[in-house]
Amino acid sequence: MLKSRLITALILIPIVIAALFLLPPAGFAIVTLAICMLAAWEWGQFAGLASSSQRVWLAVLCGLLLAFMTFTLPAYHPVHLPLIAGSLWAALGWWIVALLLVLTYPVSAALWRSSRALRLLFGILTIVPFFWGMVALRQYHYDSDHFAGAWWLLYVLFLVWGADSGAYMFGRLFGKHKLAPKVSPGKTWEGFFGGLVTTGIIAWLFGLWAPLSVSPVTLLTCSIVATLASVLGDLTESMFKREAGIKDSGQLIPGHGGILDRIDSLTAAVPVFACLLLLAFGTL
């Protein structure tokens, strides 16, 4: 399992980085839209959609919704447009609610377990803001520097990857105290703090070498909150998988499971980071 995970990661990471820097914003948005459609297809399991046809329709409707939202905007999407800004602020609100659901699980599940509509709403609040967070960050200062947004997205990706890898290594070596045993028994507090240490090192290195033109306080604040959000995104998906009675959201990525298994942390970290950086701190 570990060998296949490493091989898949070594193949996918260069492809992702190439897409960040080589694709124009429109092409990047199309690729992100396709990823969101696959995520919606997998989310159908969490919402209780038993048949494949129902899940396909959910993916198609998600794609049509995002495409319609995109076509209603100008070619260059300023983040302060109500549709984009509203999506990012909604993400911030949703992940605060998700934190409460995770902290009080399994009691909280009684509120949404029997409601398919509510579980679908949770999916919309997870996938749609993720799409706009990716697009907004990629288009950051695109008119003056075509690669500024790519650097920001790469930074967030490295934060999330670093938190995940650090948590895995520290958890395996030192893990004793369970972080959220009722949601994800394998995660530990030692792994959690190990992930924070790893992301701190990544933030420091990026601050030294990458062209991230923002104050250290803003960068530190956004980075810490985004890292915490990434952990929450992982725990939230684990909670929904536990309720659905499945181990992985899919089998699309060898050794890694499904699309949601790979982007669960990003679905929280990306929109939260974009909301803080671009709207809360006004780094436009």
C-alpha cells in the first residue's frame, strides 16, 4: 500500500505543479471543474445515493452549476464579485459548523443522518467554495504577473501536503493520544502537532525563497488557519465515510482511494486560505 501511494504521488505531484504554472486560467478552471464533478460523484455515497445513475446525475448537475456560475462572470473574475466572495465567506461559515459537527460526533449525526437534502447541502458547501477558492487564487494578480496565483496555490498545496505527511510520520513514530477517536481512530495529537511543525518549516522556506508579496503576520495567520482547516477537512470526510459505512470514497487513485480522499483537506484549506488572504486581509 505504501509503495503504491509513493509511486502515485511521484507521478501526480509533477502533473499538478505543471498544471498550476502552464495552464491558462480558463484551462485551469476546466480541470478544477472536472475534479469537482468527480468529487460530487463520490459525495453521492455520503448523501445516500445508492445507484450509480443518481451519482452520475449529481456530478453532471454539479458541473452544470459551476459552469453556469463561471459563464455569468467576466473573463477575469475579481474576487470581490458577490458570487465568488459569497462562496468563500460561506465556506468559512460551513467549516465552523463542520468543526462543531466533528467535535460533537456521533451525537451531531442525529441532526443530519436521516436528511438526504442536508447531506447534499453539505456537499455543495464543500465543493463549490473549493472550486472558487482554486480559481480565485490562480487568478491572483494575473493581469500583472501570470504566475503570482500559481505560487500561492503551490504554497497552499505544500502546506496541506506537509501537514498530512508530517502528521503521518510523527503519528507513526510517537502517536499515543487519539485526536478524534470517534471520527478517525488513527489520528493522534502527536501527529497533529507534527503536522503543524512541518507546515511551519514549509512556511518559513517559502517566505525566504518564493515570491509571496505579503506581510509576515498575514502569511502566518492565513497559514495557521489553513493548516487547521486542512485537518478539519480530513476529519469531516472521515465522519461522513463512517456514517456511510465505507473506507474510501472511491478507487480512482491507486493506493490513495478516491478523489475526495486526496482533496478532503484541500476542500477546507483552499477556500479558507483564499477567504482570509483575499477578503479578510484585503490582499487584492
